[in-house]
Amino acid sequence: HIPNDTLLYLNNVTVSFDGFRALNELSFMVREKELSAIIGPNGAGKSTMMDVVTGKTRPDSGEVFFHGEVDLTRYDETEVANMGIGRKFQKPSVIESLTVWENLELALAGRRTPFASMFGALSSKGARRIDEVMELIRLSDRKAWLGASLSHGQKQWLEIGMLLLQEPELLLVDEPAAGMTDEETFRTADLLRDLARERSVVVVEHDMAFIRALECPVMVLHEGSVLASGSLDHVQQNQKVIDVYLGR
Ligand code: ADP
Ligand code: MG
């Protein structure tokens, strides 16, 4: 049964590399405006799952439905991005010699017509949207700061802001808390919970304190399939999960 508010639906997705199954008939759903987390040991298939959803890797079999009918596996990365799926990689693409505002302005301009804003004035609507996004990413008081002067965490938030300006309906975030201080980690969990009010957010992460702070459903991936899902407390009590992942 597929609920009406399902935004993304992976159905039996298999990806093989030289006969090795990185994803093994993987199925799961993401609902509209839902925050969810995916955990699992190294090599579980987390990044491969994101590659499939974003059109970077074509699966051997299975479908990835967006809004119920569009099968994303038929489209390439650019097409998928334009359909409203954003992906945040670990390494930020923030330009160090530009200010927070300028980085955001560039991201807004790059949305449809690259270079347009370099020669034309930013519309007042665009400027308002950048203000809103700066508020969301907790950088309103850093508007004129250079990218280079931001902390690691602030750069990650700016990167998220740049993605938000593409107005994705689904945001995929790969290990956002890596390398962050404890305070930045909790602020990032807060930020992602805020973002999920307006769009779906899927977070892949290792840091259990961070996952707990997200207060969201968790899916445990193992050998390319779902091992368990539910609340963090629920999956942490699952014996299979303890055996493969948490039983350190
Ligand atoms: P995770 O992100 O959960 O750590 P990955 O999705 O990166 O796991 O990888 C899953 C498995 O697939 C790993 O065993 C990895 O070595 C393998 N794999 C991923 N990408 C490729 C590739 N392009 N070629 C060959 N093997 C790959
Ligand atoms: Mg990975």
C-alpha cells in the first residue's frame, strides 16, 4: 500500500558492480515534508542509493517513482535536479572569495540562467528569497562575511542555503555533521528539522547523537537492503541491527 502523500518510492532497486550487489532489491518510501534518516555500516549502499535517486547511477532493475508516476531511473542527473531533487555532498562548493550573500546570489542565478545576475540586477523577489534562506541557515548576521572566514559548520549551512535556492521538494544530505563541533551538530539537526516543514529531507549519517537530535524515523541499510526501520530506539533494540552495526 502506497500512501497518497508519498513523494519518493523506490521499488525493488538492484545495483550491481561486477556481480556485487551494492543495492539488493531495495524498497522504501519517503513522504511529503518528512524528515528521515538512513544509517548503516560502511559499504551498506547509502551513497549508491543517493546516486540512483539523483540519476547518477542507473539501476540494473527496479524503479524510483517521484510523485507516484515519474520514474527517475529514466532521467539523467541534470534532469532529476531540475525536477526538484537536491543533493548535498560532503565537500562544500562555497566560493571562499565571495561573501555569504554573493554565494547565495550566484546560486539563485545559476538556477535557470547561468551568468544572468552577474550583469543584471537581482529582482526584489530574489533578494527577499535570499534573506529568507539566510534566516533559515542561521547566517543572517554573516551576510557580508567572506566564505573563507566561515567555520566548517557555517560553510555546510551556506551550501544547504545554496541548494535551497533551487527550491527542491526533496533534499538528500550525505553526512552533514561530519567534522562539526558538538554545538554545530545540534544546530544542524535543528536546521534540518526546520527545512522538513517545507520539503522532504533524507539524511545519511553515522553520528548517533546527531540522529537522535533529528527526532525522526530511521532506516537501517545493510548489504543493500533495509534491515530495520522505525524510531531510533526501536531500531537500536533490533537484534539484527545490534549484530551488524550497533553491537560494537
Ligand atoms: P555506503 O555509502 O553505505 O558506505 P556505498 O554505496 O558507497 O556504501 O557502497 C556500497 C558498496 O558498493 C561498497 O561495497 C562499494 O565498494 C561498492 N561500490 C560503490 N560504488 C562502486 C563503483 N562505482 N564501482 C564498484 N563498486 C562500487
Ligand atoms: Mg557513503
